[in-house]
Amino acid sequence: MPIASVSPMLLRRPDAASLLAVSVSQILKWERDGLLTPIAMPGIRVVVYEAEQVRDLARQIIETGRRRTTGAATVGAVAS
């Protein structure tokens, strides 16, 4: 019987942006502000995020019901 993998689901930047309904620029800003932790994939030029961390950020945005500022970052804001 095969053993199920326990690796976390990963999302690429565009997928995380789509899930949160923001631009990739906003994802990069949240990355710089420490709200999302990027994971570099060895051997390929792709950065991903743990899906659970992205979902947690989405829940935080929904639960506040408004744009919440964290330092210079605005959680839930769409970059222009």
C-alpha cells in the first residue's frame, strides 16, 4: 500500500495573487513586509508559498472586514 505524502500544497506567485484577488506586485510587497514567506524551489526559477499561509492571510483580510495596516504594508490593498 502506498504511503501518502505529507508535503504542504504550494502556490506560485500568480496563483497566490489570484487566490487573494490582488496583483503580483502586492504579493511581492507582502513578501518584503514579512506577511508571506517565499520558498525558492531548488533547480528551477520559481518562488512558491505554502497554501496554508496564503489561506491564513486571506482569512485575516476577510475577518478584519477592512484594510488593515501593518507598518508600511496595507493588508488587502491592491497595488496600482
